[in-house]
Amino acid sequence: MFTLTLPSNQKIQVDGKTVLRIRETTYNDGPTPAKTLLDWNLRSLVMEDSASVAGSVKLEQPRLAQLHLPGGKPVWFNGEKASGPIFVPSTNLGDGCNSGFEMGNVRILVRESPEDVAKVIKEAGGEVLPLPKGTLLETLTGTVEEWLSSSDEVWR
């Protein structure tokens, strides 16, 4: 367990073993002075920077994995609960996005190649999915419905 600070200056105790994802806050998180979004037993915005939060989590969750969002900022995640690489439609590729992975109902688009995503997830004990093969039409046919229906949230 370690302590973090909410924007209200209230302290919370976090069990690092329950952490799913960590990233810097973005404008999508709303107007907040918080620096980090932390998904664990609940979603929390905290005042500590994301690298220090990840360092605290890694002490309790040594296989915490790290990739990079398309803009280059790191995203840390519980690799044992991740699956990927996932199909990313061509409309989402580019601008730094080369692949992605899933955790529950969240898709996380990343800068790394599908091969690198597979390697990181494998090393962390997660579910490695087959790399997309075949023609673009075959890939699209098999995965577009999944992309549109399976996730409630996308991190970029």
C-alpha cells in the first residue's frame, strides 16, 4: 500500500496489486489540477506525477508493463490483464498510432508496433493475440465488428 493525493488534498491508500492502468491526465479528464489518472479499484485522479505513481505500483506489481501512447507519453498497465495486439482500423493509424491492446472494456492505442506490443504483453504474462494476417479486406471483415462493439473507452 502507498499513499496518493486527490485534487481535494485528501490522501488515499492504494493497493498497488489492484492497479490496472496509469497515464498522465489529458484534457478529456476534465478541468483538474491532477497530474495522473490511475485505474485501480476505482478511477482516481491524483496529484503525483505518473512516473512516480508507476514506480510505487511497480514495488507491489513487479510485472507492471509500459508502452507509449501515440503522442509519446507513457502508459503503464497490468500486463497480466492485457490482451493484444489488437486490430486498429486504418482511420486510427498514423499520428504516432501503430498498434493497440485491450484491458476489459478499454482499448489503448500505442506508438509501438504490433510485434512490440505482443512482446511486452507476453513478458508481463498477458494474452498475446495473433498478429493480423491476410489481406486488408480479410482483416477488416474479421475485426471491424469487434472494434465497434467491444470497448466502451479508447485511450490515445
